[in-house]
Amino acid sequence: TFGTDEERQAYRNLLKANGDTHIDLYAQARSTKLPAGSIYPEHQDFTAKLNELNADGLKPVLWLIPESRHGDHRQSMEAHLAFQNEMVLKHDNQVDAYVVGLELDETFTVEQVNTLVANLKSQTDKPVAVHLAPGVGGFKRDTRYYKGADFIYLQIGDHLSGDYTADSAMAIAMLKEALTLGVPVVANEYSLLSTSEQARALGDLLCANGAAGTGNGR
């Protein structure tokens, strides 16, 4: 369910007006319980849509395992590795980077995430990132999850609601803690609306304090 040509163009325009250079995309999301519908990659070819994004100046970043409510994490490790390899084979020349999955510490062990990162890096020269639950090292505060990653996608807020934007001092402290690990950090999920005035100001502040990017890619 990719929407109409007009809906996709309107969304691309929104991102570009926000100063975004990249766009985050799920490569699979199989749950039928969510209003956005399902993505079964074996039944679809993303080539045309990825080309559309690139042509309009937005570089795709593929997230390979979605959040737990989609159910994709329940597949075997062999299936996860095979899916990584398939996505690289099909789309590596169309994407700018990969994120192994969303909030991986909620559903995978350190060893499993390290294996997923190592396998993906063996298949592509594009950057590979790890995203965990809020906090440096996720809810377990275990930074071993980041082993081998080229980027940390740092979740600062915790399922923000309303027009809430994270406290600036807390966000900067968390960013600086993550930067001590020596890996570039993309500041993620520090506000519900990345286009709001408060969110843009905090995003700019985080970049000024060392973040490699924010949100979808400002």
C-alpha cells in the first residue's frame, strides 16, 4: 500500500521542505492488524518506488526488521539473514544505508544483533546502523548491541504523544553519552512531529552538538 502518485509527491515535498535528505522505509511489515496495511517483500518489487525517491532527491534508508507488533521478528535467524541478503541483492544500488531493525533489544539478544550486523556488512559497503529502545544501549543499557555498526540510530524520546518534544538538556546528555562510543550518531525520535518549530530547533541543537543527522535525515 504505497498510496497514490499525488500522496507520495505530497509526502516527499513535506520532507524536502523540512530540509530532509534521506527517508526511512520499512522493507517488510507483515501484520494485517495495523491500519497502514502490510508489506510482503516477496510479493512486491520496490525498484520503481526507490527510483522515484532518489530521482526526487531523497535517499532511501531501509529498515529491515520492523517493530515487534508486526510479528516479523518471530522468523528464524536463517530467514532474517536470507532477507538481508535478498534486499542487498535487489536494492543495494538504490539505497544509501540500512538499519538492521527497530528496537532490536526488545526482541533479540546481543549475539543475534551482532550476527545480523556482521552478515549485512559482509554483503554491502553501505553503512549499517543499529536502533534500540530509548536510551544509550536501549532499555538494557547494553552497548554491546552496537558492535560493528557504522551508525547508532539513537532513540531519545519514548513513544512521544501530542506535540511533545524531548527536554533539550536530556537529549543533549544522551547524545553526548552515545558519542563516547566512537560511532556516528543519528538522533531519532526526539519529537512526535519532526516538522514542528520545537522539533526543528532541537534537531538543529543536536546537530550542533555532534549528531550526524536527525529524524528522517535533516
